[in-house]
Amino acid sequence: MFNPAFATYRMEATEDGHMTRVTTAWSVTSRTTQAAFMAAGGALAGVLGVRGALAVAGGLCVASAGFLPWGEGVLAYGG
């Protein structure tokens, strides 16, 4: 759900002349970041065990909610 919605946002926010560069940079960064986090998760599982690594990942997912934009006028769909 995130990728199509954010792709639409990127297309609307980027000038036509820069669209190819933005799309390429997004693709490269996305694939590199996914591989790096998978390797980090595997290393963490090697140290803490699978349950420990899942607990850390779950905690980081819950903590990431703090980075969401909270406040008035932030909702995209008429909030």
C-alpha cells in the first residue's frame, strides 16, 4: 500500500525533468536499504536468537510511530 501511494506523491511533487533521477535514486536506495536491514536482522538473530531479534524489530516498529506527523491539517483525506 505504501509504495503506490508514495509513488503518486513523488510524481506530483517532482518536476518532469527530474522524474527519472528521482525514480532511479528511490529504486537504488530502496533495494540497498532492504538488503542492509536484512543483513542486520540476520546478524542480530545470530547474536540474540530469533525471538530476541523479532522482539527488537517489533520494538523498533512501535517506536517508529513517534516519527509520524501528528497534528492538525496533516491528514490527507479530509481529517
